[in-house]
Amino acid sequence: MNIIATATEVKNNFGKYMEHILAGDEVLITKNGKEIGRIVPKGVVSQTLTQSLAGIVAEDVDYKEEKMKALRSKYELAD
């Protein structure tokens, strides 16, 4: 469940909102009617980041080779 609260409400009732977060809820914080941030349970952050990266990173990339290419290019290193 998502809960919407103003920054002032969160400031004045932080313990109440922490209980919601511990229960798995997200708290959307607003100021002057605009979203300024979210507080989400720890597991949700990892899951959201992982999902947002899905498809961006190629599965068959040789990361060591890519790192060496970048270093060679940056520092003009010879093989």
C-alpha cells in the first residue's frame, strides 16, 4: 500500500510512518502538492533497482576486457 503524506506530517509523526514502512508500505512525501521523495522498505529498493537495470546490461559482456579497453583508451596503453 502506498501512503501519501506531507513533509510536515512525516516530520511530526515520523514514528507512525516508520511503522508503515516496517509493515511493507511505501510513504510518498509531498511538499506544496508536489512529490519530493519516497521512503520504501529496504527490500523494495533493491528490487526496484534490479528491475530498472534489467535489459540495460548485456549478458555476454566480458567485463574485464571492457575495463581494459577503457583503460587503454583513457591512458593510451599498448597491449
